[in-house]
Amino acid sequence: MKTLKIFFALAASIGCMSISAQQAPMYTHYMYNTLIVNPAYAGSRDAFTITGIHRSQWVNFKGAPTTQSITMHTLLENERVGLGLSVLNDKIGPTNLTSMVIDYAFIMKLSESSKLALGLSAGVNIFQADLNDLLLDDPNDPVFSNDIANHVTPNVGVGAYFSRERFYAGLSVPNLLQYRFSDETSTNASLFSGNEKRHYFFITGALIPLNDYLEFKPTSLVKMTVGAPVQLDLTASFVFQKRVLLGGMFRSGDAVGALLGFNVTDQLHIGYSCDWSYGLRTFRYNNGSHELVLRYDILSNNRKQIHSPRNF
């Protein structure tokens, strides 16, 4: 019960924060942000886990995306139900997208070493476009004469997550509903509109021991949506003495980069990554994209030790 009290207290605190959004934002640290794309991940770490990520994309490129996310999740005492909360803030140019989602996972134990979780999420997305802040060549351009009205839309998602001690795979659709945004009060509404598209995610990863001191950790994420190329993220990392992580990443059609992580304690992990665009001309005019990640596991009083490894 104490874990639940902590969960709802933190949820209430985040709900009171002023959080001021690019569609399906990308992360180099996607392997630490699984709950954002798959609700079935909730409760998978045998602890109350809080993760925060900040991403600054294309630094020094005016109007470039910036993204923040906070996730928290826990396994309830019956060990068959996981509960989570995901908060996302994504800003690109004059547009903002904010979402808050509750995640639920039903966890089935398939064997002594493997589990399958089915997840469901429900929440709201808040979209805003502040066109009045744009500097225009023609100040009288009718397309930009009005702000796009705020849109608050509900959404639901589903997912499945299979895990073993050293392997995981998941399939999910975090936003099943699709919406069209436009300024319906303006005579120029047909000139500016946006469509929220349904995205499909497939994730997988493994931890492969090489010797007593070194492990290899490959992960991948595949993102699919109608009208856009399939995007593939691949990451290959080495973990030294279960403390230091060093790796490289590749994102198809977009970027390459490097990751560095450190387990300060058994409960606290910090990480940094930098990636550089290779498929866009913007790489000439920015200083890359940078991410910071912070993850902390809170252990309940009745758990003197972790019963299962928290490799993912």
C-alpha cells in the first residue's frame, strides 16, 4: 500500500505542473523510455521506477524540437498487475504537444524465467499552435492570421511485452485514435490543418555475457506509420562490470550517435547521448542532438533485495 501512496502522490504532483509539442518524438535513449510507447512495460522492473529524459534536437537550429518525458511505474503486491504514469512534453517551432497517460499491465508468468504482459493505456493529448509568434515575410499572410485553437483529445493504446532475464520484445500501438486539427473558427482553416497519425512500434533487446566483466547489450526499435518510411533504431552497447555503459546508435535515414551511461548505485542510473544527422542538410547548421536520462528505482520496505534482475 505504501508503494501505491507514493505513486498517486507523485502523479498528483505532476498533474499540477505547468508543462508546455513533432509527432511520435524520437529518442536515442528509447530503451529507457519504453513506457512511453508500450503500456505493457508497466511493473516490469520489480521496483517503483521513475525515469526522466530531456532531448534537445539540432542544437542552435531555431525552432528545433525539444522533448521532455517523465514516466513512473510499479508492480503491485500481487505481482500480476503493473501500474504506470507517462507525461510527455514535445515542442517544435510554434507547436506544442502535451500528453498525460495512465498505463495498466496484466502480467502472466509463462515459466520460472519468462513473462508476458498485456497492456492498456488511457489519457489525453493537448495540441496547440501559436502562429502569432512566427516572423513572416508577409505580415498579412492570411494562413497565419489566427492561432490554431487548442485541441484536447482523449486517446487509448494497447501493447504486449515479453521478457526474460536477458531478453525482451514488445509490440504496441500507443495511440489508437486519430484526429484532424484545424482552426475551425477561421475562414482559412482549410489552409492549415494537422493530422495525428497512428504509429506502430516493435521493440526488442538482449543482454549477452562476454566474460565475467563485460556484457554486450543490443537493442532495436522499429516505428511504422501510414504515409512515412519505416524507421529503424539500432543500438549496440557494452556494459563494463555492470556499472559503465558505452555504445553507438544508428537511426535509418536520420542519424548516428554515441551513448554513455553509469550506474551510480544499484538504484540510480544516469546517461548521456549525442547524435548527428546524416540524412538531412540541417546537420550543417546545428551542433547535434543531445539527451540526458535519469532513472531511479525505489525499493519497498518489505523487499530487502530485488527478486529478479533489472536488466531492462
